[in-house]
Amino acid sequence: MSTSLHYCLELAVQNQARKIHMRSSQIQHICGLSSFYCELITSHPRYQPSGERGNPPLPWPLVRTGFQDPVLSNRVQYVLKHDRGGMMIRVRFAPSPTGYLHVGGARTALFNWLFARHNHGTFILRIEDTDKERSTDESIEEILESMRWLGLDWDEYYRQTDRTDAHLLAAQDLMDRGLVYESDGAWWFRVPTEGNTIVHDDLLGDVTFPNDLLKDFVIRRSDGSFIYHFVVVVDDADMEVTHVIRGDDHLNNTPKHVLLFEALGRTVPRFVHLPMILGSDRTRLSKRHGDTATLEYRDRGFLPEAMVNFLARLGWSHGDAEVFDRASLVELFSIDEVNKSGAIFEDTKLMWLNQQHMKLADLDRLLGLVRPMVLELNRVTAQMWDAVDPGHLRTGAHLFRDRCKTLRDLASAMELLFPVPLIPEDEFRVNATQAPLMMSVANALALTKPFTPEDIEQDVRAALEANQATLKDVALVSRLAVTGRKAGPGLFESFACVGRELVVERLRDAAQSVLE
RNA sequence: GUCCCCAUCAUCUAGCGGCCUAGGAUACCGGGUUUUCAUCCCGGCGGCAGGGGUUCAAAUCCCCUUGGGGACGCCA
């Protein structure tokens, strides 16, 4: 297998990063290389147990030396030829700005980004805006915003329309060399009528396309503008893209691209065609499936790291692990662990992941994200928010986040910490025996000091005992009166977090309505 | 229609010939913990699309069938 050496070296480097030193016999076992080359790898200074993270990725120069050796097997030669030893990895994400960035596109962007970051390579963002009819600046902004939200930072940025000169030059070159002809005003690329074009795909393996099935195709319209297939190749070549990672809806276009790379005399990049993300009806994701815009998920209260985690797990996996932060994703990501079959986008697991990441998140950051959402509910004002002790807010966020799937849930839960009328989730009535009990509890709490869960519990129980009552008699109504909810964090913790003033007031109000 | 890709629980997946009576996660259903809810813990439900080979041995390799997806533009 051509990927064996590749796999072996990647594994070796991963293990090196984890400070696990693979012995040459293990490497030999994995990739079947002769012990001579395995020794060569392991004796290289870069491949040492003491190696730090962030070292240049592979001991390629050494392996290249072995290329001279006639005993090296064909498959190793193949790998060496295509991996272009030591070359900096460059990948690109190339969306067309004809609408929002949907989650499928976001996943493609993420895989490119992870691949680049994992390999200390370069991540290029290239806007394919050659379709003047459908491209809009708003779309570009939305795409950039989506990527910023997900934290997919790019190292280089291009707009395809800025590269017309380069396209012209390349096209003219093909024309001059007779590889392109003009007909009806358009420029056609001549496809060989015989032979096969093979696409070397790092995920799918080699895919063969008979050339006679490919027809000559237009690279330049009669109005002088260029066709996607042409510009994508010229751009990838000029930008020295080493790996084209994209959706497998492009697989059938790839032989055209390979032919163009060859015609232009440029190096053909490696390809990785990712399986598509499907909607619940198993068809390719589209607007019709609703909620496919990446930013929708931000607005619905998902954490970007949860989204990234979820998207990464759609097609990629690492053993049984489920929850990944950004850093471990970068560290662990590998094309070898990408799945070949398409995945359905279903957000139940995203909900759970979001909850996991909310539990992991810094409380102050959480509050910063939740604040605008609370204000959006139009009951709590910015002044009210700022007037509440940050410690209370933190406690609230801490108490409620275990019970929330999204930041929206958290926002609505946190409303009860503010002096606004509660909207009880269930109608409740305080009865004649409960009212005086609640009043005495309220009176006791008015004097509780400090207002901590422990002291609150003590005083509440004492007040109830004095009236020959138990907590059970008033727990539910009190909870409803103070929090508006039937369920929630521990009663005393809830009280402490709501604060003395509001608790006493809400208890008295509830009791009062009956006593009158 | 032609070409291409894919195929393990409802969903995301592990599995690269023996460790598989197929493992994990979500969802769902029980139980425990909790004054409640959630978290957490324990348990349950549930799958190798079908048929042929190859092999001592197949979820795993090969072929066929079926199913799903995608591509067949002077769109990207």
C-alpha cells in the first residue's frame, strides 16, 4: 500500500509528539520497510524521544536519501514521488460567495484548517467570486464571519476576480501551445481521446476515469470570462496548493483538473475528497433542510468549540473519544482517520456536545456570551445586569449550566436573578396553611447572615420547625414563587443565588396574595 | 441514461483476517444518587444490506446484486 510509509511516518511523528518513542522494529512491523530504513528514521536527530512538539514534521531528507537505493520497493518510490519530501503543506478553502456558509461548507473549511494546523502548514482562504451574477459582498462577509466565529483563522486571503491577469496569461499559454482551440467564441480545452486519467486521492485511493468519457470543455466563455475548472487549477498551481481537500461532489471534475495541471506543466496536488454531509432525508444538505447556515447555530446559542467538535466528528473519529477541544483536534487530526461514507447532520448530539463544552467553559466568558441573549428577552435591562454582583452571576451560570443545552437555555434560566416579574412555568396556588409558613420563612431569611446556602438551610428549617412543619410542605411552592420553576438547582442554592432581597420579596408576595 | 463514490445499531462512529457472542457515544427506556430537575453512576433496547467466492478462519479481502449519494453547463 502506498500509504504505508506515509502512515508510519505520521504515526511516528504523532507518537513523538506524545513523547512515545517507537522503536524501529515497531515501525518495521507497521509499514514493512526494511530494517535499514527503519533504523535510518529512528536514528535521525529529529526523531528522538526528547523531541519537542512543534518540531519540523517529518525526517524527509533522510528518507529521500533512500530514494537512491535500488532495493527500495516501488510503493515507497511512489510515496516519495507524491509526497514531495519536506515541502510545506498548503491547503485552501474556496467558497463561492453566493449565499451563507452552510454547515457542510464549514466542515470542509474545518478539515482544511485542521490539516494545515496539524502539519504546521498554510491555510488559504480564497473567495471564488467569478460568478458575477450570483456573488455578493454580503455573502463574503457572512462567510468570513462564520469562519471567525468558528475560529478558523486563515494565513492568506485571495479573491479570484483579482487574479484575472494570471488566468489570461495561463489561458494564452495553452492557446499558444495548441492545447486549446476557439469555437463559437469560446475557448475549448482539448481532452485526449484515449487513455485514462487517474486521480490520486489520499482518502479514496486511485480513481480512474477513461478519457473518452470526458469531452472537450470550455475554459473561457465567449464574453472573455473564465470557467471555474480553469481558474481553480491556475489558482491552486500559482498558490502552490499541495493538498486539495474538498467535497466529493467535485470528484468527477477532478480528472479535468488533473489534465489542466498537466497541460500547464504544473505539479498535480494531492486530493482528498470528503464525503458529503447529508440532510435527514439523506440528500445533500441544502436550505430546504432548514437551519443549515453556520451562523444560525451561533444565534441559537451554540458554543463555537462545540460546533467545531461536532463538525469534526462528522466523518472523522479518534477511537472512542467524543469530546475534543480545539487544541487536541489540531494535535490528533489525520486524514487516515477520516471516514469515506457520508454522514447525516442531526443536531441531537450537537446539543449534548454543547452541554459538555458549556460545562468546560470559563464562567466569565459564558456570562459575556449570555448577557446579550438575556437582554434580548427584553425584560432585563443592561442597568439591571450591571447592578448585580458578578459573583452572583457566576454562581448562577455555574448552577444552571448543568441543566442547559444551549446558551439560550442559560439566558432564560438566568432571568430569575433579576428584579423582573417572574413568569411561572406552571400555575401554582399557595394554600392557607402554606402562606403563614412562607411568611415566617421570609421573615427568618430577612435576617439570615451571611446569605449562604448553609445558613439559609439552617434558618429555613428552624422557621418551619417552630411552626411544626417540614420542608416538604413548602418546598415546591417556594421554589415556584422564587424561581418560577418547578425544578432547578437545590432550593437553598437557588435562594442564595437569587439574593436575599428578591427571595424575601417573592416569598412575601406569594404569601400575601393568600393572606389578604 | 452514462460515469464516479459510498454501505456496521434510529444517528455519529470503532473495527485495516483470528482478540467480535461486533465496542463506544447520542437519543430512547429502566434503576441508583438528588427534597425536585439536571449532572453523575449502573443496566437495557438496538446493527455488519443480500448473495456468491478466497481462507483453517471474513464485519474485515474479491465479485455480483441491491440500496444511498454525487457528477454529467459558455454555474461554482
